Amino acid sequence: MGNSNGKNRTHPVADHEPDYAYKDYGYDYEYDQRNDYDSGWHPDKTYGEAYFHEHNNDSPLTKRRSCTDVLCLILFLVFLGGWGAVAFLGIQGGDISKVIYPTDSQGNICGKGEMADRQALLMFDLTQCLNPAVLVTGCLTTHVCVNKCPDENYSPLGEAKLGTNQQQIKERMKPFCKPVSDEQFKQDVETLVQKEICPPWYLKSSEVLGRCFPVSMKAEDNDSNEEVVVKRVDTGGDHDITKGEIEGSLYRLGAFLNIRQFGERIFMDLKETYWMIGLALIGACILSFVWIVLMRFLASFMVWVSILTVFLGIGGLLGYSGYRLYFVWLSTDPETHKNIFQLNWTPEIVDDFLKQRDTWMAFTIILGIIFLVIVLLFLFLRQRIMIAIALIEQGSKAVGQMFSSLFFPIIPFLLQLVVVGWFLVVALYLASWGEQEYRVAFKNDRDCSQFEGCSQSVNGSDSVPYQSNDTCTPEEFKPCIDSCPEAMCQFVKYTKNKDYSWMQFVNVFGLYWGVFFFSAFGEIVLAGVFSQWYWTFNKKTDLPDCSLGTAMWNATVFHLGTIAFGSLLIAIIRMIRTMLEYVERKCKRFNNDLTKCLIWCCKCCLWCLEKFMRFINRNAYIMCAVKSTNFCKSAKEAFNLLMRNLVRVVVLDSVVDFLLFLGKLVIVLLTGVASYMTFSGQIPEIKDDIPSLNYFFTPIVFIVIGSYFIASAFFGVYNMAVDTLFLCFLEDLERNDGSVEKPYYMSKSLKKILGKMEKSVNESRHRSP
């Protein structure tokens, strides 16, 4: 603390200061707020007028409230109307089934309309997907909607050439043919295959995302990749179909196929353990709830337990990483000396990653740095940690007496889910609002330009032959197909509506504004609850019966405009960040280092700006909840108050946030360790009851992530309580001096820790200089 004697004064002394201001004070003594350099206060500073001029001891809580930032509320309602109009146009012009369900070569949606009983998509010749042009033209083979995927390997064309009864062949292949009339289906098998009404062959397949893909043909050795699956004579083509070719086709088809096996294994693990994950998350809820309740009575003890647990946890992980690094370093296995860029993206990539020497070296270095930082923080911020614990204890008392506030975050969370759901529905309808786009493709690079009907008229000029990737329509292109069977007018995608860009922009901005709006609503309600608690002098008898209901009423009736104002600012910043990320993706193709540097600088500045505005908004909501002032005035008063107490804000408030984060980390660590011991078979009593998993870490990852969000929801109430009490505490220090006429509203324990004991008039009169 500062030395305020006459010889070594930190700040000038105003004329009206009492004589007790000249005494040297510390944390264990009485001192005046204006002579404490930790507060950041100085008479010459211009951060607004301090509350020393207040001559009464009335609570700053406003009894009669008024509506704030009405224009912003009107703007928000107008935007909601515009968002609703965009949604109406999207729903009217779009068809969400186009996005959800696959589409066949004629543009029919599988599982909808005439194809209602045909929900899966089958590709006649999957080897055509080996062509890299698949990303532009689509897979150059006939797509047909089927009732179910094939459950056997079969070649109708091969059976027909062997002389098998035609009727038997047709019965087996009919479920996988195009829906045609009985008259057309009377043609022989060879003709049906030639006209691409039926497939020449098909393989046993499984359904993935509504599409039929052959089951995995993983070979035990490289030679079996050449094993013939379908003979050339059975395909109608010019070569045999091998296992390796089928596997290659699967991986060429799309990016998601590269992780197909990995995704399937993850899904199977989740299917086996979903109920155990649910129980673990319920346990995380109970643990978080018990932790919060215990903090009501043992706040200091629980915080120190959190610190000790994190300290031992990080230390244990560091020791384990060092242990693994030691043995990996001594290993002679060449696999351990590879770097991450030499690993193949396979379902076993996680196991391969954990075998690497560089992996454990990185873990050891990172954990060592974290461990060192934590040790230094505890050593140099010990006194501040003690003060922060006192503030957390006050938050514990507030949460304990306003117990319903623990369950309130469920309401804004559900409202945010509604906003996200609405956004997704509108986005899907907008994405499906467009016309079907067909493009020309030629199988086997066949040149059909000399055939009659394979040309088109361009701008009324002479006919020009169709080129690969030209747009086409099935009706106009049919003569070309009749004369050149290798020509195809292939459905590719749905073209975007001309108004798609700005409509999707409105939709994304609505998502940000809506989510931040309800987040701000939760903050201002909790701020109203805890500020009511702080500014009630006798907290045992004078607290209102329904503080949460009153705070929700005030926020809903009077302060929705302020909420809309603050959330609009964050939404604008987040939208700019989103647009910048879009620009960054577009600029990647140019590989310009200067552009990358500028974009990263802009992203860093916008990230800092958003964090700063979130901090300002949070404190503005607290001021608004207390004094019923508009956003700008609330933000100004909160900012000035914080700047007049800058050191306390930077050090004390940050330490409180850090300690609360440690509490969340403890809950995550406990649930993570418990789930690890359970699924890795470390508990013999239940080892036999754990299902066999492909990756035992799958449920652990979901449990850890879920536990963090659950703990964040509970500790978020604590965080808001501490922030509100901290701001109220700063105003209390300026507004009151601890005398009989102007006693502090803070508790005695907080006053003792901060050196703010109550002062009486008699003591101040008899105090020696």
C-alpha cells in the first residue's frame, strides 16, 4: 500500500482531507481511499467525478426506473422483422429436402415426392469417381434412388452373358434400376444396362449420409489389392474391377470418405457408450452443484483445494509426459522419429501420433511452461489471491442467499438454442433456393462432337458442339445421348439464388445479434440480482422476497434497448471478423505473405477489440441494472470508476477470474480422470462391464468437453456475481468512508482484508497526526 505521510506522499492531498489521512496505512490498518495508490485515484485525473461528493448514504439503486435506449430496441425489432421476411422468402422459394437428401442424375430428390420409397442413392459405376474432375462435374456415372443398398455382390450383365434366365436376373436387379414403366422393363438385360436403366454390376454396400458405398475391402497385404472383384466381361467396360480400384474410388469421392472408417468407429463407440456419457455428464452437473454449494460455506477452503488440485494435476501430467518422453527417446523404433507431417491420415492416426518423440517433447515443454507460470503466479500474487478469495466469499454469500440465480442461466441458454435453430433452418432453406444445374460430361473422354444432336446454339449463331462441363438441360440434351451413349447431362448442384449472398448475410448477422442479445439479457438480470444483494444494508432481514423475478421484470420492461445496443456492438465486430475470415480464405490461393500478415494483424486487432467491448458491455450492464441509465452513460460511468481503480481492476479482478477458472478446471480434471480410469480398464470391479471400444478416448473426449460447458454454466453465475460485487465495492469505497453517517455496505470480512474498517466520528477526532 502507499505511504501517505507528509514526507513521502504518493498523491497530492486535497484541502478538505481529514487529518487522519496523513497516517501510514497498510492492509492491516485503516487508510483513506484517496491516499491508496493501489486504487489508481488521483485528484488531477480526468476519469469523471468521483463519488466523494455524495453527502448521503442512500443506496445507488434506482427505485423508479425508466426505459433506456428505446431507439435501439426499435431497431432490433425492425431487424427481426427483416430477418423474418428473409426467412419467409427462403421458405417459400427453397426446399430443405434438397440439402438434406441426395439427388439422382435426373434431379429427383431421394426420399421425397415420387421417390418417397427410395431413400438411398446408388452409383452405377463407382470407379468413375477416380477422375479428379469429380469435384467439378460430380461422379461421372448414373445415380439412381433405391429403396435400400445392395446386400450382395452381383453382376446382371455377367449373368446374362452366361445364359442365366432373364426373368431371374431382372427380379434381382430391379430394386437397383431406374423407376421405369413395365413396358420399358420388358427389354433384355443387355439393353437395360446399355441404356443405363440398370447397373451392369453392384457390390454389397452400406448407407453413409444417404448414399450407398461398398463395405470396406481393406486388404491384408498389398498383393490382394489386385484381386479382381468384377471381371471385365461382366462390367460392359474394357478392364477388370479390382479391390484397389474400388478403395481408390471411395477415397476420391470426397473428403469425408478419407475419414469414413474413423467416423464410423467413433459413431459406433458413441452408440455403445451414450448412456455412460449421459451418466457422466449428470455426474458433472451434480459435482458442479455440490462444489458451488460447498463454496457457500467453505469458499476459502474450496479455492485452495482448486489451486492444490490444479497444481498437482499439472505436475502429474508433466511427470507422466517426461516419463513417456524418456522411454520414447530411448526407443530404436524408426516410427518414433517421424514428424507429424509424415503421418498418414488413417483411423490409427491417434495411436501413431502418440508414438512420436516430438509429440511427448511438445507435451513436456508446454506442460512445463504452464507449471512454471502457475508457480510464479502463486508466489508473486499470494497477497492478491487472499484478497480475491475474500471477494469470492462475498460472491458465495450472494449466490447462497440468491440461490435461484444458479438455475436462471437455463433460460437464456434455451433462448440461444432457439436462435441457433432458427438460423440453421433459414440457412438450409436459403441454400436450397435455386435451380437445378446440369453439366455435360463424357465417359472415358469420348469425343461426341461429330454426332448429330450433340451441339448447341450460342447467342443465335451457328451450332457449337457441346464441351465437357458445359451447362445443359436433360430435355435438350436427350438427342445427344441417343446418338452418343457416352454423353451425359449430369445433375451437379443447385445454383444459388441471385439474392442468396445478402440474405445469408442478414441471416448470419441475425444469429450473432440474437445469441449476444440473450447472453446480455442473462448478464443484466444477474447483475440486477447481485447488485440488489450488495446494496441492501441488512442482508439477513431486508432482502426482497423475489429478487430474480424483479430483475427479470426490470430487464424485460425497461432495459431491452440497452441489451440490444450492447449486443449490436459485439455482433458488428463479430460480423467484421467473419467477413475477414472469408477474405482470408479467398486470398489463400494467391499465397501472398504480405496479405497474410495484414490479415493476421487485422484479426488480432478485432479480437482484442471484441474482448475489450465485452468487458465494457458487462460493466455497463451492471451500471444499468443498478442505476437504470442508458448504455452510453452506464458504460462511461463504469469505465471511469474502473479507471479510477485501475490497479485493483487489472490485478484483483483478473486474479478472481483466474481462481474461478481453476474451479472449472478441477471439475473437468476430476471427470476426465474418472472417465479415463473407467474406459481404460483401470477399475477391475467394472472392467468386464465396459463395452469393447475402437477408441477408448472417444467417450472421454465428449465427457470432458461436456463437463467444461456444464461447469462454465454454474461458474458463470459466480463470475457475474463477483464482477457485480466488485463494481459495487469500488463505488462503495468512493461513496462511503466507514463513519457512522456513511458506513460501508461491504461485509466486515471484506473490510478487514482490504484494510477498510468502519470509522466512527470519535475515533477520527482523537486520531493523532
